[in-house]
Amino acid sequence: MEFERYDALIENIKSLPLSEKEELKSLIEKYIIEERRNEIEAHYKKSLSELKKGKLQFSSDIKELKDMLEQE
């Protein structure tokens, strides 16, 4: 059912005039940017919380960083 709705959406977009396709493209790009910003903000807040709880570890030693990654 999802594929049918997606397929119908694509067909509707194909039938739009060029100016409306460009407007739709612009809107989608803005939505993607906004969603990505929200994702970055959520990661920032999670990292800040982990930092305050002392869960974050830092190192400039490559071996130690690899070991930290393997622990996750």
C-alpha cells in the first residue's frame, strides 16, 4: 500500500508544471535542512547531558580512541 501511495505521489509530481516542481524542490530542501538541524541539536543536547554526567571520554591518543570505539 505504501508503495502505491509513493508511486502515485511521484506520478503527480511528474505532471506538475516546472515552476511548481522547482517550488516543491525548494520546500523539500528547506525541510531537510530543518530536520538535519533538529537532529544536530538533539545530538548536542544528548552529548551535553552525557558530559554533565561524566560519561564522555576524550583522548588524543589514536589507540585509546580505537579502544573507546570498540567498547561501544
